Amino acid sequence: MIDTRRLRTLRAVADHRTVTAAAAVLYLTPSAVSQQLAALEAEVGHQLLVRDGRGVRLTAAGEILVAHSSTVLAQLERAEAELAAYAGGAAGTVTVVSFATGITTVLARAMAALTLSSPGIRVRVRDAEGDESLAMVLDGHADVAVAVEYRGAPRDDDQRLSRVALYAEPFDAVLPRGHRLYDCERVRVEDLADEYWISPYPGNPCHDVVTLACELAGFQPRVAHSSDDFRAVAALVGVGAGVALVPRSALRGVHLPDVVIRPVAGSPATRRVFAAVRRGAEQHPLIRPVLSELQEAAATASPDAD
């Protein structure tokens, strides 16, 4: 009989590529992780991992077992959800991790609605970028992620996660007042090819959106300054340090006397926002109302698509 705790350990090592990193997310020592992996290999009768530089990689047998672990762990999540429903009464804490504008756009509204529809549910919020939030859910450090699509994100058909689409919002061009394109109703990204750019840091999903938009327009952006705070980005644009593409909701309600914001012509860069939970947990009586209120909040408060 395969120990499911050891399956979770193998899954963590497969996700994080080193025993040390897996141990950190599992709150175990590297020695304990190594012992669990050795016991799992003894259980299944196959070597599951081999060294690969400073990390490890799965053997063919390890790949097979990890693929099955996604199904097994998802079924355990479903079992816990059904047992919780059987026990009755949705009361408890749900940890939701989200990027900042996701909190202001949908999560805060969903929390307000939950106080009326499900007063027994307490939502605990943690702020993290989209590329961090999915890992936190998979590692069990959060129950729900409000995340965005990005390069390297788990695919839509990833068997570890269940997704709920929330909203999509375009990126607008942010230009300094007096810019040569100031009077344009819409701005073409290709017309900004010779400009200096202000962009989020690599690893931030919005950096990927901006880079891809420029690549599709036929150029690589010359990034002169970097910040993950869009108000800081706008401030730098305002003093003529460069131009930027910014999600529409990020600067809503912010006083910006030194910049002009224009829609992007053609097919604008877009960030697609979704909620994600570990597969099988979507029917948990604590999590299901949270997902429902997130969808409702997104339907009534999503940024204008232009």
C-alpha cells in the first residue's frame, strides 16, 4: 500500500526540483524528505529520482507515479469535501492568496458578500503575485488563488488544479503628457518601439504580457526601469523616464496629472484572471461559496473590456 503522505512529498520534490526546496514548503527537514522518498521507493520497488546538477529529476517510474498522484490526491480532496459537507454547517477559515489589484477588483467585494451569504466563513487574505499564488495552493499554504495566466503557469488541463474563470482586462498605454502620441485616441504598440520602457520585474506575470505584446509588434522593449508597483510605474512615466503598458484596473481612481492613458489599438495585451483550487476541493462547503462569490464579484466589477 502506497503511503499518500509520501506521494505528497514526491509531488513537492517534482514541483520544486530539489529536496531542500520541497522540505521548506512541507515544513520538514531535508533528511525527513529523503527518508520518505527512500521509503516510497522501497514501497513501489523502483528508483523514482536521480540527481541532476544541483537538483533532482524524476525517473520514468517517478513520472508515472507523479501522474497518478495527481488523481489520487484530487480524490482525497473530494473525500474531505464530502465529509465536511456531511458534517454540515459551513464554518471555518479559507485562505485566499491574490495579487493586489485582484484583491481590490474582486476579492474584497466577495468577502463583503460572504459576510451576508455565509457568515460562518472567515476569509484570510495573503498578497502575492500570480506566479507565486498557484504554488502556494499546490503546496497547501493557501486554499484558493486569484491568479493570472503567465508563461510557465500550469496548463488549463493540469490535473492538480481546478480553475474558475473570473475576468479579462486589457492593458492600456501610459504616456507622459506632451508625448508625440498624446492626441491619438488609441496607441499602436509598434509605434512605441523606439521608446524606453518601464516594466514589472521578470517573474511578474504582467512582465510576460508586456514582453509578448512588444514581441508581437516586432520588437524587444528597451526596459530602462523596473517596478512591480503600477503607481510607481506611472510616476516614472510622468517624469519622462519611458512609456508603459499597464492593466486597466491598476491605475483606476489614482490621480495622475502628469500622464495620459490611452487604449491600445488592434488586439490589446490582456491579462486573464482566474481562481484556482486543488482539484477535488472545489466542492468543499467552505471553498464552494468563496468561488461562487468571486465569480459574482467578477461579473459585476470586472474592468471594462474597452
